[in-house]
Amino acid sequence: RKRALPSPAEVARLAMAASQFTPWNRVGDGETLPAEDVRSVCVIGAGASGLVAAKYLKEAGYKVTIVEQAQAIGGVFDSRTYDDARLVSSTYLTAFSDLRMGPDDKPHPKPHVSAVEYVEYLREYCRRFELERLMRLGTRVLRVERRSDGGYHVEVATQAGEQDGVVQSDASRRDERTKGVQSYPYRPEGSATCPDGANGTASDTAHKGSVAETSILEFDAVCICCGVHEVPYVPHIDGAETFTGHALHSSSYKDKSVFRDKRALVLGCGESGMDIAYRAVQEASEAAISIRNGLLAVPHDGWGGLPLDTLICNLCEHSYEHWWCHAKHLKWRLTTYVIRVMFLLSTGTSIGYSQWTGRVKDVARGHHILCKSTAALPYINRPFKQKSWRRFVWWWAEKKVDKSITSFPAPAKIQGDTVTFVDGRQMQVDVLVYATGYRQCFPFLKKGRSEHKLPTGHPRGPEDALPSDHLIVDPAEPRLAFIGFVRPNVGAIPPMSELQVMWWIERLRGHIPRARAPPSYGLLGRKLVYGVDYGNYMHQVAAEFGAAPSLSTLSSNPRALLAYCLGQAYITFFRLTGPFATKHSWHVASTELFTPVVQRGFVANAIFIATMAAFGAVSLVALVVESVATFVLKLAALGKLQKVA
């Protein structure tokens, strides 16, 4: 398993002689973290993160077992989807590096696939890399306990009818599940939503009575990939237990027919909340949404038919930015003004793209996880546009609708079918949907419980913290990895999971250097401690094991060079160099990933190039100033030494 590889420090020096530039500025050049004696790994979860983790671990020579409590693969994309659900991240970004989702030589015909199509893609991934034989489906993890030798006891419960190595969903089971709505058993905040030994989800009941046996499995390492969408979070609202209508969490929502001729209220304005509000307004007699802290909306389909997540550049944004500029978030600060002016000129409002209400506190880059589900916005905007003179100027900037979604602030109390909001307004409600997110809980672990506070001071309740090293491992327990729990601002979790497992394998091999500085990819105004800037996270993690490409490396292929400099931080770029490099990645980089750059056209690319040139010049000036200052300080120190002598 051990190979003769250059150290990450040597790779970093070759990649970037001047280590003052990101992402190499924080990579250590000395001692590496110790290797771990690992031969067997348990992967918990058979969603996208679990499958890609198992694939890499298998190829690295480890004995891998995938444990999945459902009877099918796919995770949340299979079990918690709803009518006509689609991914808001593009196929360019979401696809794994070694199984792409579109053609090489032309634009992707469907840049955003449905949840059903994505699950089929994951099944093909299983078949392609022969992961079926590694699976234990219908098997739930009850306990993970560390042994004295550093390995783990993993206690599991196997359902009757467990299927080893069967990746297809039971079609009849899935069709039956999507008819109507499953009610989520209401649990107010402070109740047992994170009990020891239970997930606290609606699926718990399904496991009771169907367990055939429990057993204890032994592994050298454990890779947790069960995802963040496990334990629904239901906030406390005074009088909620008196509600006489139909209440459900968004995790149980399946079909818009539940709203037919009803008065519907959606609590929460994340992507699920906005999706459900859009479906509600089509069927309900009255539709409303509760927006507590605001949202920053930008459409996932971007402009000119190009997905939003392809309209970002790496050069001088995620790489080759001087650390002074990076530490002061210079580019984020300055481009925020440009973007808001563009929003204003094109849609009549600057608090989001065609967003006329629900303003967040800081409308700025690098502060928020964007809401890319915007189909409901014309309905939410309608009451505000009708009162503004600006509608006569920007009448063309939005889809015309004949219904409204009323927006309210946070609810204060519920009495019967009446919801009273903090501003004193009231609404009679028949269907109440809690699109309020999820708690981060790992009930099979016996430690790590923490209390996470929102910026407003309202506790979400008990949550289990993620480890410190890139939110992947704890330095004291490197054999227990958490893959797929970061939340990107504009990005996708599957490619981040792919990079995370590459980093973890190199960590187990003892090839990760001790960092010279803490990472700097966290979002500035994040509600969640695991909210990160996608591109900076990918580059800083990759740089530690020599996978962040340099301009000198890319210069051998001009098309790949342009695709990287003018493109997003696609996972393929981190397989051009380093221990996981492949020739196939060079082909994808120079063909498929070059396509979005061409699609933008001359004007858009000229703007991107001018922006990069401007901020690149600032970084070069910062480098010169730092170099001169360092030289002067060294001369001064030398002079003092000579005087002392």
C-alpha cells in the first residue's frame, strides 16, 4: 500500500515557489502526521458520499463493508425526495471525477437532473466500480465504540429480508411511498429528537419489529457518511400542540396534492421551503411562507442557459491570491458591490437576484449559503411589486403570475388553526409544513454531544459537533472520519466528499503535513459551523496532499489551463496531479470542462479575465511589498546582531 511519492511539502514547493499565495501558503514543509495501521473500514451509509468513499477505499487496498439501513442505495435522494424534485447543483459540478454525467464535446443537454435520474446515476456508479458485493443493506448501526487498540466495535441490527449487494430500489415500494404524504410525528424542541441509540426520525418506527438479529462487527476504521438529513428539527412554538390542522416536516412531504384547496403555511425559506412553497401556491386556496432571518436567492440556472455554479473562476479567487488579500477577503468585499449593482440594474432589487423581500442582514459574498431554488420568488414578490413604482421599470424582469405567496416573519404562537406572527399578523392554516432543517446527530456515537447556538441566541438543541481537521477527523482519533457533512455556499456535496476521502486516505498513509496556519474557507456570516466556501475548501484540502494544480502543471495543456483558470473548482481538477492523478482527468478537463467557458461567450470571458487581471495585480503588489518589508526587517535584525558582536 505504501508508495514512493514526493512529500506534500515538495509537491507544494514545485507547484508554487512563492508560498505566500493560496492555497499553498498554509501547507507545512516539515513533519507529516503519523500513519495509521488500517486494513478494514466500515462505511456507514450508501448515499453519494458513502459510495464514493467505499470506491476510493476499495481501490486503495482496504477491506470495505458498506452498512446501509435502507433496502436501497441513494440516501436522501431515494428516501426523501418529493414531486418532480431536481438537483440545484449542475451535472458539471455534481458528477464524480471518474463517472461523468454529460458528453465530452458539447454542452450537457440536461445541466440539472432530477432526483430519480441522480439515483440511477448512483446505481450505475455501483455497477461500474463493483460496489454491490461490499454492501449490507437493511442493516442499521446501533453503536460505534472505539477499542483499546484504536479499532472499532460496530454493533448492527439487521432487518428481516436484508439484501446483500442489491442496489436497485423496489419500484412498487417507491411508488407506494410517493402517494400522498407521510405525516412526521410532531416533536417540539427539547424533546427526544437525539436520543441515545436512536435517530429520532420517522423511520425509527419502521425498524421496530422487523429486526432479525444484532451482531458486532470489527473494523480498524469507520467512515461515517449517513448525511445531515437524518434528524428533523422542529422548533418550539408556543401552543403548537394545539394545532388542529395537518402538520408535517419537509422530510415527510411527497406530493403537492396535500395542499389542494387548503390554507398552507411553510415555515422556513431554505431550498426545501422554497420548493414546497412553490408547489403549495399551485394547489392551495391560500399560500404563505414564514421567513425568519432572510435568504439570499440566486437562480441555479444562472444566466444565458449556463448553470450558476459554472460562473465562478479559480484563478485569483481560490488560488494564486496573496495571503494578505485572502485574509482581508478583498475580492469578496469589492465584487459584492459589483454584483449588487448588476442585480439592481437587471431585476430592480439588490438584496438578491429578483428578490424583493426577505433580506438577510449582510448582503455580501462569502457570508451565506445561497438559496438556489427561486421558482417561488415571483409569487412572493407579487404583493411587494404591486405597491412599488419600480414594477413599471422592471415589469419585464420576472415571470408574470396571478397568485401570491404571502410572506410573514417568524411565528410567535399557535392556537387551534390560527398562527400568530411576531409582527402581530395572523393566518388561519390547514396545512403547516416545517421546512426547518435537521439536527446534526450521531446517536450511535457515545461522545461529542454539544450545544450549537444560532446567531440570534436561540438554541437549536443538542447537536453533535464535527471534528476539527477540515470537518473530517479529530487529530486524536484519525481513524473515525466524517465524510459529506460540510455545506458549501455555491457547490455540491458529492465532489466535496470525493476530495475528503482522498485526503483521509492520505492521512491514514501518513502523507499529510502539519499545517502552518488554520484553514480560511469558513463562511463569514454562517449560521452553521460547517458552512464553507466551496472553492477555497476544495483547494486548501487538496493542497495538503499535492492535488491542487499549479499553472506550471496546467501549462502543458492550454485547454485544461483555460478551463481551470476560468472555471469552477470541479473535482476533476484535483486529479490532474498528486497521488490520485489520472489521464482520464486531463481529457475531461480539456473537453467537457472547457465547454462552459466557451458557452459564456467573448464578453463574459473578457469580464472574468479583466477581473482576474486586476486582482492578480493587487496580489503581485502585495507580494512585492511583503518581500521588501521582510528584506528590510532581516537587514535591521542583522545590523543589531553586528552591533552586539
